[in-house]
Amino acid sequence: MHKKKELASAILCCLLIMAALLFPQEKNPAKTARAMTLRDCIAGALANNLDLAIAAFNPDINREAVAATREKYLPQFNLAFNKLDQNQPGTWGVEGTSVLTKSDTYTLSLSERIVTGTTASLSFSNGMSNTSRTFTVINPSYNSSFLLNLTQPLLRGFGPKINRIDTLQAENQRDISVSALKSMVIQMVYDVEDAYWSLYSALENRKVQEESLEQSRTLLRKNREAVRIGAKSALDILNSEAEVAQYEDTLVQAQLTVEQSESRLKRMLNLPVEAQAAGETIVPADKPTIEKRDISYEAAVQIALEERPEMSQSEKELENYDYSLSYYRNDLLPQLDLTFSTWSPGQSGVKNLYDNDNPFMGNVIGRVEGSRMDAFREALRRTYKNWSLKLNLSIPFGNIFARSNLAKAKMEREQAVQRQEQQRQGIAYEISEAIKSLQNAGRKVESSRASRELQEKRAAAETQRYQLGLAGSEWLLSYQRQLTNARTSEIRAIIDYKLAAARLEKAMGTTLRTMGLKFRDYEF
């Protein structure tokens, strides 16, 4: 029985070995680390971030909108052709029972709007008419005509400014979209910098926690050995075990913070899904350095008012409201249009020559042949000069809606003025807070560095006392915790100073210029 069990166990082991050879388990791919500088991360975000890519379409869309407003001033060419074949009953006895008429007409015209409000049109027509009507002197007949027509508004709709308002507003809207894109780029640069240094801080904090955990484990092993030989009590082991458990719990939280910070940075960089699925990690290659920044509140506010894209946006919005006011004021004026026309007709065809120049006798004694080209030449020579001048006045007594639009535009402009003042106050407040944060962060760096140095000295002294048996492990553990907190606090203080300096640059709107950054082909 015992031998059967051994045989079954051997067979089972062989099957397991064969299964392992035939179906090898896939090994977990090792995580690869990519060292990236802050500039690498910013460049990656500016090139690949989808939010920026979507917003970058807006200036291009508005640029096409500007082109669309200018297209109405492009010339318009028209070509028309009309052919008639008509048979109708005669109304005059000598015409017979029916009258046949055939005709065709070609018309070419060119019209254009001018920014002064003028509408100009030039047209040319050439036609032929052939009829069965008796006593017709010229049949078939050819007719040509040149016509120039100019219409100029003198009150409503007069002047380049009024007629270019939609173009000027579209150009401002394009500039507004560029400023909005600049704001988004500046914010993105700050967010990447925040995520980058937050990841660095999380990694450094995890490193400190790992070192503290290893120290607590080493102390636990020493206490166990001391208890074994009777030099320590079981309470020392309990204190060390509690300390190890606390550091292990803190390390888990530190690792979670690292993963969250790294995930946030990866989303901004829009890394490929394959790289994220493979577990590729980002390791900051830059080390935080403290560069003291000293600037007065007044100077910072002045720079912000000149550099912040929001201020440029509000200025363009005010210009658009001014254009609307001009338009609606002009819309209240009477419509007074001056129209000048000049035209030159030309005629040719087959001219019947009657006996004694009397077509009623019906005796045709000859014909003079003409052509379409003859009619065209006659019109071109301006043999028959004609012109007219017309003045048309229309007074809009009931133009209620135009007055409502004017009142609305005035209120919207006043609202925009208040909004701009609110922006100025907000910028001033933001600058004040940024300068205070930078100053406090500088003081925090100095105090945290001094605290960390003192805690290192206290921990070293307490370690010597513990080794000499002059102090218990609970005191050593307490000093080590304080040293860990001091190291973490110093790292956080340095990162806070870096971010406070970045916030000040963002508040002044000088981030791109200070860092020498450029987004695509935009000249911010």
C-alpha cells in the first residue's frame, strides 16, 4: 500500500513537470524606468496633450472666419443666356393669322462690393431678334449694350469702418482665441511642473520611509537578540514590532502616492497606451534647486498687466463692443443712396431698303447686312451716350429694434469694463498671494533644513546612548520618527518653494518667456 502511494506521487510529480514544460507560465514583464527632465516632460505635454491639441484648432477656425468676412468683397461674375421661340396670334390684319418671333440674349456681368459701401456693377449684353411681322425695317436685329452702375450710401452704411466691422470683430475674435490658447499653455506648463515635482517629492518620501523601515527592522533584530541573552525585556520587542508595522503601513501609503503622482503626469504627457500597459515608470532626472527670487509687488503687478493673456482678451472684447456701438449708431441714420448709371447701346442687323423709304408699300429694293459684331462695335464706340443720377432717401421713423440693439450694446460694454476691472483686482490679489507664498516657502526651506540637521544630531546622540544601555528603545524610536518627519518636511519645503516660484511666474504671465518655451508656430 505504501509503495502504491509512492508510485502515485511519482506519477503526479512527472505530470506536473511535463505540464510546466509544455505550458510555461508567462513571466511578468519587468518594469522599465524612463528618466525624464522637467523640460522633457513640458515638451512632451506641449506636443502630445490632447486638451492643447483640441484648443489649438480655435485660432485656425477663427482665422478662416476672418477670411470668410472678406470674401463678400470679392468680385462676382454672372453669365446668363435666354432663348425665345414664340408663336402667337396676329392682332393686325396685315400680319396674318400668326406672328413668329425668335430671339436669344447673352448677358455677362461683373459686380463687386467696396469697403466704402459702394456697389459697382459692369454688364454687357448681346442679343438677336427675328420676327415674321411685316413692315419690319431691321430683321433680324442685333442689339448690344454696356452698362456701368455705381451705388454709394451717403449716411447709413457709409465708410470703411462701418463696412469692415464684421472683419475687425472677427480679427479680434481670432486674437482672443490665441490669448486663450496662451493661457491654456501657461496653465499646462505649470500643471506639468506641479506634477513633476510632486512625483519627485513622492519618490523621495518613499525612499525616506524605506530607509526608516529598514532601520526599524534592524533595531527589531537587535532587540530580539538582546532579549534572547536577557539584556532586554519583551516590551522592547513589542515596541520595535509596532514601529515596524507603522512604517510598513506608511510605506504602503507612500507607494500609493507615487503611483497617483506618476499617473497624473502620464495623462498630461499622453503617453501611448502600450507604454502604460507595460508598466513603464517615469523617474525625474532633475533635482530641485533653490533660486532666490526677489521682486516687489508693484513691479510684479505691472508685469502681469502687460503680459497676462487675459488682459489682452479683455481689451479685444472692449474693442468689439466699441465696433458694435458704432454699427448700431450708424444703423439709426437715414438711408441716403446716390446711384450713378451710364450705358451705351449698339444696334445692327439686316436692314431692308424699301422703295421711296415706304415700308407700307412692301417693295424691298435692297438689303444692308449687319452682324452681332457690328452691334458690339457700336456699343463699344459709345455712339449713343446715356447717363443718369438718382438720389434715394429713406427715413426709418420706426427703427425700434436698432435702438434696442444700441442700448444693449452700451450695457454689454459697461459690463465688459466692470469685468476688466474685476480681472485687474483678481490679478493683483493673485500676485500678492504668490509673493507671500514664495516668501513663506523660502523661510520654510531654511527652518526645515535647520530642523532636519538638529534631528540628525539628536538621533545620532540617542543611538549612542541606546548602544551604551543608557536609554530605552522607545526613546530611540521616537527620535527616529522625528528625523523621518524632518527629512520629509525638508523635501516638501523645497518642492513648495519651486512651485511657489512657478505660481508667481504664472501669475505674471511670464512662464513661456522665462523658460524659453514655444508652442508650435505661435508668437505669444
